[in-house]
Amino acid sequence: MAPGSPDMRTQFASVLQIARVAVGLAIFGVCAPLLGLVALPAAYVMTRDPLEREVWMQRAVHHAARIYLRLVERIGALQVVGCGVERLREGGPHLVVANHPTLVDVVVLLASMPQADCIVSKERANNILLRGLIPLLRLPVQRRRNR
């Protein structure tokens, strides 16, 4: 195979794309736990009100997701194309379900909505990379006392 042949360029492009995706995943693997370690304590410093704290944490996750998506788009790991995303920013309650919930889908949804509560599976909640981030995303469960 001659250098510069179409097959060699295709192979190089494939290896390069795999490397870009690997870098994007590595960035997520480092930044997700760090966000949990920084944002959760910061929210407790910022306000004592639990509702304000919840909104503050949701906004922190929203901004972090937007920054992450811009970064992985810039390095060429993925390209996000949204259709009807502006409706996710409208006021009022919405129920949004990812039709194939991978981590990227959830990150795109969180980047699109300034405030979101997430229902998280037990497996995701126990994931070592997501463990610090999950308290920022989960809807707090109010426990009632039976009287």
C-alpha cells in the first residue's frame, strides 16, 4: 500500500477519530468526579436554603455540560445537532426521556436545560466516576412521617 493511498488515509482517519473519542471520555472521566467534589461543597457555602442550593447545583451541572460539549465538539470527538432544543428551555415542568440513554444523551439534555432533576439508576449511582456527580442531579426524595 503506497503512502497517502485512500485506504491508508481512511485507516488514519479512523484511528484519529478513536483517539478523539478516547480523549473526550478521559476528560469526562476526570471532570465528572471533580465537578461533584467542587460544586456540592460550593453549593453549601453559597446558600443555606435547600431549594436555592438545588437550583445552584443544577445550573452548575448545566454549565459544565455545555462547556464539556463545546470541548468535545472542538476536538472533533462528536458533533451535536439538536432539533427543537429551544423547547427544552421554556418555562414550566417537562418530562424528558432519552430514547437511548447513554451518558452522551444525558449530557446533551443537561446542557440544553438550565434546570433538570434526574432519575438515576442504581448502577449509575454506584458508578465510581459518577458517584460524586449524582447528588447534583438527583431529585431529593421528601420523606413524610405517618401520624
